[in-house]
Amino acid sequence: MEKDWNMIEVLRHARHDWLNKIQLIKGNLSLNKIDRAKEIIDEIVVEAQQEARLSNLNLPGFASLLLTYNWENHYFQLEYEVLDDPIAGRLDDSVLSEWTGSFLAILDSSVKPYHDNHLSVSIRHEKEGARFFF
């Protein structure tokens, strides 16, 4: 299920995503929709902040899975949110990545294809440790 992305593929997808975002901003500016262009920029900033928070969790396999999931063909869009930067306790990145990948594969095979399916993952620090909400 999980693809092993090489550096060129990662850069290609990231560049494609950025070009799409720039084209959205440019299109809205050409239509004189300044407020919408500003909203898109704000959305990009929030997305970049979430990517940074996810990357800073010291869970490279889990972060890679979430960051690249929507680059592949799946029957739902994955969204994630890291609510707190530090995560208390130690998490086993390989176990977490493997479990999450298996869970996502089960969901992908269970949802109705070609519907507007979304999954949100929230990660929060609590006194007892990390909490994951799917």
C-alpha cells in the first residue's frame, strides 16, 4: 500500500501542488477577487504550518504516510491536524505507520468509490500521552 517515494517523485509532486496553488491565486487576482486570493494564501500558510508540526513529531514514517497519501489514487481525501507541537512519551514510528497504513487501506476498500469521502486525523498531546482522532 505504501509507496516508497524517491526524491525526484517527492519534488515533482510538491512542485505540482505549489504550481496549482499559485495558479489559483493568479486566477483570482486576474478576476479581481482579491479577498479570495488572500483566503487561498491564508489556507496555504495554515497547511504549511500543519506540515511543519507533523514533520516535527519525530515520526518520519508516519509523517511521510500522511504527507504523501493524497498523491496516490484513493477513494477518500485525507486531512490531518496536529493540535500541539510536543507529544509526550515515546511512540514507535514503525508500529504507528504500519497500523495507520493498514487502517487507511481497510477504509479505502470499504468506502463507496467516487463519492466525496474525507477522513480527518487529529493528533493531540494530553497528560497521558498522544491521542489520535480519526
